[in-house]
Amino acid sequence: MTMGIIFISVVFMLIGMAVQSRLKHKFAEYGKMSTTSNLSGQEIAMKMLKENGIYDVAVTSVEGSLTDHYNPLTKTVNLSAEVFQGRSIAAAAVAAHECGHAVQHATAYSMLMLRSKIVPAVQVSSTLSQWVIMAGLGFMGFGGGNPTILLIGIVLFAVTTLFSLITLPVEFDASARALTWLSTANITTPSEKEKAQDALKWAALTYVVAALASIAMLVQYILIYQSRSRD
């Protein structure tokens, strides 16, 4: 069973690396293509927020690459420098996507609200779950493991798995809102929208891989628990 955990970890690590590599390639490719509107990521974000009646969200620039995110606590759309200043298809796609989260927040989109509510629990479970599971399996090979401790670890890990699953519709919906707005606001042409959609698709796949990996690991832990409970 433990070999199964190692196998799953390695397989999904390799898949995740492949998706990340493809994502970076796509963003580099579309980052060289300007939109017909020639608006910067900052301008696009501010325009999308305004047209959705959102005036209490700030658009800021943050360090790093692909570090773009929306923070519901501070109500800020945080864009990496290349997106904030960029006038490319990639910049437009990312800026609109992050604003899609701001729109979700403003309209109390149910899945975003649910995800926000379980964040405190996820912060605890993500920190403790692996340690508790290791203790349950027999930390460092001593003690032979403990099914009850392992079960507690599984419950904690299940919280993080649930979070990764809830994240999927949140991300898909934000991309859908972004692509629709980019088109209706005449920020992108039909061909540019297709490229923006392709870029966001690869970004979404990173979340899909993470969710599948979490599910696979959870199932493996449950099988180990069932096996040890019968011993």
C-alpha cells in the first residue's frame, strides 16, 4: 500500500510538471501577441470591474510570474508585472480571469462563498494531515502504526481534498465570466478570444491535476486504513 502512495505521488508530480511546463509555454506564446484593443492588464481589470459595478476593489501589481490572484479579504486584484503592464492576449486573459473572481465575490457566487468559509479549516488540515497520517502509518517505521490516528489524518486530508474540488467550479466560472466579458466588451477579437481561452484552459488544468491527485491519495489512505483495521 505504501508503494501505492509513492507511485501515485510520482505519477501526479510528473503530470503536474508537464502541465505547468505547457502552461508556461502557452503564456509565453500568447504573451507576445497583442490584443486589438491594446489595453494593459491594469486597464482591462479596471474596466471590467467598473462595467460590473464594482468600485471597492483595487488593482495592484505584485512580484513574480503567474502570481496573479484575487484577495477577497483585502478586495484587491493582484496582477504580476507582466500582466499589469502587458498588452498581450495572455495579460488580457489573466486580468479578466482575476476580475472574474471579484465579480463572483460581489455577486456572492455560492461556490466561492463556500470555499471562503472552509479556508480556516483547510489551513489547519493542510498543516496537520500529513504529520498525523505519517504517525498513523507508523512514523519513521516505529510502533507499527495506529488505525485510529490514521483515520484522524484521513479526515483532515479529506478537508483539503474537498477544498480542491470546490476550487474547480470557482476557477471554471471565473474563466467563463472573463471570456464572455472580453468578447462583449470588444477587448478581444474572436481569434484572440480563442487564444485567451486556450491559455486559461491550461491554467485550469493545474487545478484539475491537483484535485485528481488529492482524490487518488485520499482513496489510497482509506484503503490502507481498511487494511490495517482488519489486522
